[in-house]
Amino acid sequence: MSDSRDDADRIFIRSKWGTNRYVYNPHNPVGRALIVGSLLFTVGGMYLLYHPGLLSSSDDWDGGELRSAVTAATAELSSEAEFGPGTISYQDILQAAIARHGRSSRDAQTVTLASEPPESALFGGGVEQAEYTVAAEGTDTAFCLNVYAVKRKLAVGYDSVTIYIDDGACPAS
């Protein structure tokens, strides 16, 4: 059996919790540094797990990434049929959905309304239609999203939302 003076100069000691494992020695300065370093490393790893964009070197989009993000986002929004072009700030909804499916920054992409503002069909029902141009920094690629949504009178959500994707910016109206 060793006394506590012998434990003070060891970096690893046997656990006193009934197991036969070695643990860092909190009485040794190097052991304390290893304990603190292990905790900081774990916290940093967990933070990076939930914020993966911190390690990317560029916020710019490339054409292929933008195309796949737009395709995935429009498929998701069409299948959910929760929001349509008559919804307040539909541009922000589109931009957030595209950013979720891409690796680059949300701030480096733009979604602009290229048609007349759509009228909401909330109270009367009917069709909502609008065109949005999607572009991003780092690429000359742009897409025109033609959004059609059908809504019943006073219904929650939409009966259907269809989004057609065309290459290039939407024509000026």
C-alpha cells in the first residue's frame, strides 16, 4: 500500500473507486493539466459536432453544391406543403431550407422575388404563384424557382406546393 506522498509524484494512480483501472492523479500538476485538457478537448469536440461550419475555409458556394442544395430544399418544401409563396417572408423560408442542405454560409446566398408579390390565398383559397431567383457568392450559377401552391379556403397548410427549377436567373418582369 502506498501513502499519499508517493501518489503526489505519479501522473497516473490506481482508482480508489473499487476498480483496478489507472486514472489521472489530481495531486500531480501534470495529472491536473491532463484532467483539464481532457475536459476542454471533449467540450471543444462537442461544440464542433454541432457547429461543423467553423472549420470550413470558405463561405463561398460552388455551382454543384448550390444545385444539390436547391434541389433537396425544394423537394423538402414541396413534400411538406406547409408554406407557400403567399406566406409572409417565404424568401427567408427558401433561403433557410437551401442553407440547411448546403455546406456553405447562408449569408453568401441570396433568394430574391423576381415576380409580382403573390397574394395570400388564406381567406379565399386558390392558387398562389411566384418566381424567385437563387444565387450565391463564389459561383455564377443561378436558379429560377417557379413556385405554385394550392390552398383551400381557411385551411391550415397547403393542399400542394410544386416548385419547378430552371437554370439561370428568372427573367425580369
